[in-house]
Amino acid sequence: MSQTVRGVISREKGEPVEVTDIVIPDPGAHDVVVAVTACGVCHTDLTYRDGGINDSYPFLLGHEAAGIVESVGSAVTAVAPGDFVVLNWRAVCGRCRACKRGRPHLCFDTFNASVPMTLADGTELTPALGIGAFAEKTLVHEGQATLVDPTADPAVAGLLGCGMMAGLGAAINTGGVTRDDTVAVIGCGGVGDAAIAGAALVGARRIIAVDTDDTKLNWARDFGATHTINARELDPVETIQDLTDGFGADVVIDAVGRPETWKQAFYARDLAGTVVLVGVPTPDMRLDMPLIDFFSRGGSLKSSWYGDCLPERDFPTLISLYLQGRLPLEKFVSERIGLGDVEKAFHRMHAGEVLRSVVVL
């Protein structure tokens, strides 16, 4: 039987979100119904609300979530009712050209639920990143539900569903940061601080945080930054070079995603260093740079999509490290709020007042 629950939707571009009734249908063969326990407020949800993803309104927002599997479809084998799971938006297909070449983190045909959630009047909802978890319950494909240690705090665990995994993976998976590396991270919000935490976890020798906000630079220190640069006061490229004996950093991570910050990352790296773009640009942004500058440097220029993660591989490991006290994921939770507080949380996030507000149900 379908069931009606409360959820947060965006009806029109730029308009405040609202809490309303949504209908969760019976799960398809490979689908699962998850009772959501907690869901982080990510900037991507705000981007959906403001029309920056597409115009497939109404959206059911929320995607950084943890919860308990309530019911499963007839062919589900990955999880069972009662399992504690973190939701993800990379349920790999195993069949596309990327998967067949051993690169499932680049899967081109990821799975989502086979039947739509709707409003009470039957209007189909577009779930954010195929999840839609600002709701008491949601419907996802079984591959989107990743088993993790049930002793983890749901408000903390759910953050791996997007931003924290993006930052951690940008450093560890995409950037390949390793022991004794020098790393610079431009942009010290949630994703940037997660990249800093990842670099610290694997033993980077020097971690340089760059931002224009002293509050965010203080956050960066909490996650392992050894040096900080306020880009309003100092030139980031020159200062990073000064801190690295004139060479530049081994890995520079752009967690902002603007042409000016990407250029800073490019020129702040060592000649054979790596640039990782994990901040998300808008479609109108353009780069204008001398081609000779690319030719005269080695190393790598990479983009990191979801931290190049495999949820079933990475989520349980990172939760284990958090429970051991080796990865301070709990520091990302700035406040715990209710479903009716999401619009206020968007404003606080936009103002840079929080790392993550987390909806707790």
C-alpha cells in the first residue's frame, strides 16, 4: 500500500520551500522504502530550489541522508528491513562502458527508484539527486542504500551522502594525497573542510587553507589545516609558493569552482603537481588562459565528481574511522533542525554561518 508522509518541496524557481504531504508508492522490484532519520542541508538543494540544476519542478529536496530500511521490493538482495543505511546517488549499473573497464566510480547509467513519488494530487516529484530525503520516508533503488555501522550518529553518517564524501574523496581518491604531501585547499566550507580532513587523515605534511572569511579559516584549522591564507589580505598563489620553498603545492583542491579560484589552483601547484576541481561551476563560466602555460607544466588537471567514490567501498570505511575517533565527521554538524526549518537553514548556509544544518526526524 502507498503511504502519505510529510516532505519539503520546491514548487517554483527561487520561491521559499514548503512542507507538504507526499505519497510514497509501493517499491518496485529493486526499490526500497527508507524511513529517514536525518538529512543534511546541502548547497545542492539550494541550487535545485533556485533552478540551477534544471526546471523539473516540483522538487522533493534533500539527499545527504541516513535512515532505516522499512520495506523492500521483491528482487532486493542488498539490504533488508531494519538495516541502517546511508543514501547515495551513485548506484552503479555494472554494465556501462565505465563499469566494464573497471571504473565504476565513473558509471554512466546509475540507478534510481523505478516508480515516482508524488504529491497528494498525483503530480510527480523530482527527487534531488534521485533521493529526495527531506521527508519522513523516501523511495530509492537498493543500490542507493549503503549499509554502515548502526552505532553511528545518523546526523553525522548521512553527511557522507554528498558534500563530505565529495571533499574527502577529492583529496584521497581524485587527488591521491599521501603521506608527506603539501596540499592547498581553496574554499573552506563543508566540501573544502572535508578535503582538509581527508588530507590530514592520510598524513599530509602541510595543509594550506585559503578563504576570504576568517571564520571559515578557523573552521579549517579544526579539521587539520597547518597554515591559513585570507585571500582578501594576501595573494594566494604567492603565499602558497612562499610556504612551499617557491615550488607550489603537490595537490591544490578548488572547492569553490570559479574561474579565478581555478586559476589560483593552477598557478599555485608544483610544476608536476595536481589540480582537483570539486567546486561546481555554473554553465556560463569561462576560462581565458595562455595555452603555453598548460604545455609548460606537467602533472594533472582533474575534476572530482562525488569524490570519485564507490559508496559500498568508501562509506563503511569512513564511518569506521569516525567511530574510532580518527575522522572528525561530527564537527561538520553545526545544528540540528526540523523539517520546517529548511528555508531558514538555506539562509544561514548562504551567509556562511554554518557548515551543515541537519534535519533530524
